Amino acid sequence: MNDTRLIVPPLDAEPWPTLGPEVCDWIEAHLCHGPGDILGQPATLTDEDRLLIYRAHAVCPHGHRRAGRRRVRRVTYSRRKGYAKTERAAWIAIAELDPTAPVRCDGWRRDGRIWVPVGRAVRDPFIPMVAITEEQTEDLAYGAAVAILEHCALGNEYDVGLERIMHRVAPGVMKAMASAPKSSDGRRTTFQHFDETHLFAEPRLLQTRKTMGRNIPKRKAADSWELETTTMYCPGEGSVAEQAHMLALAIENGNASDATFLFDHRQASEKWDIGKPAELLEAIREASGDAWEFTDAEAIAAQLVDVDVDGPEFRRYWLNQRSGTAARMFNVLRFAQLAAARVVAPGTRVVGVVDGSYSRDSTGIVGVTIEETPHIFVHEAWEAPHNQPGWRTPRLEVDAAVDDFMSTYRVEELACDPPGWNYEIEEWADRYGDVVTRFETYKPSLMGPATDTFEQAYREGGLTHDGDERLVRHVGNCVPAKRRGYTVPTKESDDSPLKIDLAVGAIAGVSRALWHHVNGGFAEPWVIRR
């Protein structure tokens, strides 16, 4: 990933065969622009539109065991607010519905020495268009599809309603949905679209996404797929957009694999000082890409000084940068890039940190290798589920995981944060001896220097980590706070659902691991043994 684009998988040196040219020609020949200043004018595709459509409609090459079948089944398209993402999604959805659109491979033709796929329409398509509420289905992609068909000649061939669109002759339907479809409908899905997935964070919506995702493989002959369009999410909410981004980062760093997943993200570079008017305009230009031509940059920039629009919100919406509701302590994308595909072998010298809460929050066991460039890995973690106030950390599971950690590695120190765990710490000290210490993370005199050590290592590339999605998310959730002259990580507020415990464990662990690397033993007077 560079500072402005993340494309997974990366662009191929030799492009895959694709139905993209036929699909693009069909859209421009039959459709128009949706709601806005150019409503009803013939559809015109930008270079970025074509890249998305070409890659989303790539197929396995002639002679391949899956020749003609789709390369990808899930596509996430991340762009700033006002990019006309929903219009693009509506064009694609209408093509999926129409009985003349060439959106599936129907064979091959020779073009010189090259085999080129030939397209056909989907037979009896079922297309859910999903938003978080019924009101939003009207305002987002489904509403755009309605407006497009009402303003182009092709629309005469359709029966267009507030909740469904059907061709007057051919079978198939597009439906506006704010929740999971009925099981009888779900089995028929050929294409589905999720709009603004940065808002899909509630358990009901997450379950909707999961349920509908399972419907994609059910119709083999339909070669079904799904498209998610989104603006940047608020970190730590665990939204569908955040999960997709974390998966893309893990794939890019070699810590995960999914050959059927396509992720395309554009943002402004972090280098711009948006407090300076000239640099703010450059940041908007960079986030806009091909949309710059119809962007009112001055009007967007003016929102930054609006009392109702804070800086982090502006960055997410208009620059498509990952930013929370308060200033973040670490550049999470920079941290994510430090992921390394490495297996920590049994017997490796490590430091372990146990940090967390008995209820409401999360608890984790973080390991850090003792070497010049320490490697952070999550041994185990437990997070409080959404909307389950009675949840408690499973103490027996934590104890078993600590025992597994201690028996697997050569543990030079097991640093424990005592609140809520005093009994277990005493038990571990009796069981494992003097390697068990208390690292009281609430003390600025301990956490401040540890944070400085971690921050220097992270900024200089002096550490790596296992790419665990929870660890990356927790690091991204950290908010800086001044305590007794030190800067330490904290949550946005005491009742914030954005967890940081694994980040705290990593910070303490890197500090202790580097100390052991330099000193090779215990000698610090503040370490409390029992």
C-alpha cells in the first residue's frame, strides 16, 4: 500500500480476461446519470470506474479448470463522501438485472492469439440492495437505480416501484432491503449490494451481512457475487467496512489469504497539513481522484470550520482517512504495515503481558520476542460482545491460556496488570516463580516511558507484529492523554466501546522485551515480585 491507495490484490502485470469492456459499453449505451446536477444525462465512465468494473468482472482464463468463472466474489469499494459510489453501484445492479447485459461468461472468441470471454445476461436474477434503514434504501443505491430507470429509455422496459424493480418480460427482481431477506429469497441471490458499510456496526447489521454472505455460493450457475460501497469507518466499532479493511491489510502483509476478495480504497495522503488552506485543497484533490472534475473543493473545505463538523469526522467523510471521534495516538495504517508473517517457535525467549478487565472491556495475553527488533503476537484475547452487559471474562480460560503460554515459550517475564486479577497473579507467582511481575499500567511513571519506547520503535520500524486484527484495531483506538508530565494511551472515554487492552499489552511488552534484550535479566527496583 502507498499513502493514498490500497488495492488488494494489486494490479496484475498481465491482466486477467474480463467482461469489463462489454459491461462498460453496455452501461454507457443504455443508462444515464442518477440524482444530481447531471440527472438524466448519458452515463459516462471515468478511468477509475472502468478499473473497478474490469477487475470486478475478471474471469478465469481459457484452459483453466474454472475457465469463465468469476475471479472475485466479494468487492469492497472505499471512496470519500460525494464520490457517486451509489450511482456506480446502481449501474452495476441494473446491468445484473437486465436480460441483455453481458455480465456472465458464455464462452470464448479468438482475438488474434488471445481468448476473449463473451458475455451473457444472468438468468432469473435476484438482487437485494441493502441499507441500514428503510429510509436509506430510498436515498442510496436503490433510490439511484429508480431515478436512473425513470430517466433513460431502458426504463420503459421495467416496472419500477418503491421497494422492487422488475423487468416487464424477463424474470428477475431487484429489491430494496433494510434487513436480511427471507430464507426463500436468500437462496436465489445472484448479486447483492451493501451501501455505506461503515454504518454496519450493530449486531443486527453484522448478522445481516454474515447471513447474506452465506447466500452467495448457493447458485453455482449464477456465479453470484456482492459489492460493498463505503466511506471510511470510525475505528474500533467493528463495522463491516472496518472488517473488510483489516482483511485487506492482512492479505497485503501476507497474514491472510482470500483469492476471491477485491478491495479498492483511495484516500488523501497523511502528509497534508489540513490546517493550511492550500494543503487542505490538495488533500481533497488527492482523495477525489477522477471525481475531482465535479468536486466543489472550496465548499468541502469550508465544512472543516463548521462547528458541527469535527476534524476526525471531516477526515473520514471527505478525505477517506481512518480517524475516530478523538485524536488518535498512532497512525494505525503505519502500524498495520509493520505486520510480518512469522511463527514464533516454541522455546523462543519472550516477555508476556496480561492486561485487561474482568467485565465490559477485553483481556489479552500478548507476547513479545526478546531481540533487537521485537515481534508482537497475540497469544489469546477475549472481548466483551456488543450489547451484553452481563458478560464476564472467562477466568478459567485465561488461566489455561497463561499456562499454555508459559509452557510453550521461554518466558523471561510475565508482566501483569493487577486490577481485578490479584488472586490469579498470586497463583501465577506461586506456580511460575519470580518471572511473574506486576506492571501497573495506570501509573504514568511506568506507562509513560514504556509508551515513549514503543512509539520510537513503531515510528522507526523497530518492531513487527503478527497482524492480528484485534491488535491493530486496539492500537488504532488509543487516544493520547497527559498524566503527570507523561503522555499515555487511554480510551476516548470510560464507557467507550473502543477497546485498547491489546495495545496496552503491546506497549508494555515491547518496553520490557527491549529492556531484557539490553540487560539480560531483572534489575529494576520498581518491579514488584509478589
